[in-house]
Amino acid sequence: MAEKQPSDKPESLVNFIPPKFSFSLLHPKYWGVWLGFGILAVLVNILPYRLLFWTGRGLGFLAMFVAKKRVHIARRNLELCFPDISGTRRDFIVKENFKNTGFALFESAIAWFWPDWRLKRIVSYHHVDRLTTLEDQGRGTLICGVHALNVELTARCCALFSPGYGVYRPHSNPAYDFIQHWGRTHFGNIMVDRKDLKGMLKVLRKGKKLFYLPDHDYGQKNSVFVPLFAIDEACTTMGTGVLVDASKCAVLPVSCFRTGGRYDFRIEQDISHKFPRRDPEGAARVMNKVVEDLILRGGDQWMWVHKRFKSMPDGKNKGIRYK
């Protein structure tokens, strides 16, 4: 199957203003950002993958002794989601999760700086035809993934075959934001602002693809509270159901977890028929079940350090305690 190249980048359908380079980004206060990304770009391109792997995991292990608050958050999330697993098993998953978090720094750099030929050497692709067939049919596609630690790599793998749109949250540091946007778009993908619902719908109605992550706690606004693992009322975005209702798009779950030294990039079958129409809570229940299945494929590679259950349905407290 012929791959799309960066020159095949589709014309933007949304009014997204990308961060522009200016000489103000060269101010000394941003030198650390430029230096850090410069070093990452050099390292991932000159060092073998296995050395990057062990170096990243080593850094992640050392981070456990510094980021103790995040260690507690990860343990608390696992305790809430899987109350029946032993403390020993939980501690093992937390340790592996931190090691993988350290390596995720290099995985993001791989996604942004590696050429296509080198990336293809470490990725196995499954059922990509499900993605390209829908594109040929002109049907909009919502590609739903999860916040795996290598989420940048997942998005890059999608672009290898057919560039699309990704939901974008600007970074507060202008230099970081410029580099982040460049990294996510220079292989063909286009960004749409996370608040631009009309833009997302336009993308889907025009038969294009939208990469979407519905698995985090985005706050009570535009959310419902439905089960996720052992939590009966997990704050869950209504966005998936809204997009499916309004665009009649296909919904393809996607995952790209690492096993050994290879990544298993997998596109699942269309599940849009499972979403009840005009039922935000029902749609969120369907999506959360898919999220559970995806996370369980690589449980130690999901973002457990995120406060997933910080919002509660009554709005009178700060959510489940992480202290």
C-alpha cells in the first residue's frame, strides 16, 4: 500500500491559527526548551533504539524518587480501578509505568524526528485497510485512542498511511508550543483546537479523519458520570456521542502498545452502530467500555499519573482524594 508523504498534507478545513516562529522565541528564557529538544532530536537519530529504551526507562525509574506525588497518584488510580489486585502487583505496575514514562520522552521524540523508513522497522500494522476503506468511501472517521504514554507515536503511525486532523491543546510555553505543533504536523497531520466543536464536525462531515482521546477527566462541563473499571461515576466527556450524532461518522478504536522492541499498531472495526443516538450517558458508557479494553492491552503503558477521578458528580468537593 502506497504511503502518503508530507507533501500530501490535506488542505485545512478549520480556522486554526498555528503558532508562528518569531525572534522573541529566541529569548534566553526559552533557551532551555530549544536545547532540550535539540539534544533529544540528536539522540534519537544517532543512538540505537535499544539504548534509547534502557536509558529512558532508567530515567523513569529515577524519577520515582523525585516525583513522589505522582507515584501516589498512580497507586491511587490503580487502587480505585482494580481494588482486587494485590499491593505487590500494584507496586510492580507503578514501577513499570514510571519506567515507561521515562522512555515516553524518547518515544515522543521518535514520533517527531524519525524518518518514515526507520519508524516502519519497529511497527507492526494490523487492519489499516479499515481506515483507508472509509476514506475511499468519503465517510468521516473518528479515530478514538487513549492517553497511552506513546500517544504521539500512535498519531504519527496514523499519518503514515493517511494524514488527518488531531485535537490540539496549546502549551503555555510559546517555544514548546511551536516545537510541539511542528512535531505533530510536519508529517502531514493538521490540528484543530480542542474547543472548536464546529471545526471537528466540519472535518467529519467532509469525510476526513479526526484523532480523538476521550479517556481523561476534562472537568464537569459537557461531561457525564458513568462507570470506568471499578469506579461507578467517572467523569467522562460527552464529546464522542455529540460528534457521532451530529456527523454520522464511523468510530474506529486505535492502539499502539509496545511489546518487546516492537509496536503493535491496530485499527479496530467500526463501532459507531453501538452508540445510542441522542443519549450522552449511553454513548459515554459505550466509549468507556472501549477505553477499558484498550487500556488493558498495555496496562503499564497508560497515563496512570494523571488524576483521572478528580471530578465528582455533586460538584461540592474536589473529587476523589489523591492525598
